[in-house]
Amino acid sequence: MQQATISIRVDQSLKKKFDSLCEAFGLSTTAAFNIFMKAVVRESKIPFEIRADKEELTRTKAIDAFNELRQAAATNMPDMSLDEINAEINASRNARK
């Protein structure tokens, strides 16, 4: 089987920790990556869960919700004059009293 080379850039500290763990497992870094790539190909997916940080996920959902509301407002809001807007606000305030 013909071999190919893959070059990747990683944080030096991460590489040292990964190399150390691979050695403890009795694997080379190359063997570990081969195992990972074979699992991805065999399962047609990343063989572990990847998810966003909760804070980032919440932020993304909030931005998406805001953009949806913005789009809905742009398509569903009739053109109103300032006087019509103020009249609607006053009518709403009077209805609450």
C-alpha cells in the first residue's frame, strides 16, 4: 500500500502531551492518527461527540433568534408614520388602564 504524508500544525504543549499519552498506550503518534482516521472512515463520522461551549452555543442561538425576529419585523411590519405609531402606542396604553 502506498503511503502518504499529512502535516498539521498544533500547539507544542498539546503535541508533547499527546505524544506522552500515545507512548503510555504503546502507540506512536502516527499509529494513533491512523487508528483515528480508520475509525472515521469505517463509521462515516467523528467517533466522539463534538459540541460547542455552552456560552458560545447560547450566544449563537440568541443571535439566530434576533436575526429571525429582525427578518419577521422587516417582512410583516406595515409602513407607518410616526403619528400612526404613537397612536397605536397610546391605544395600547389606554387599553391596559
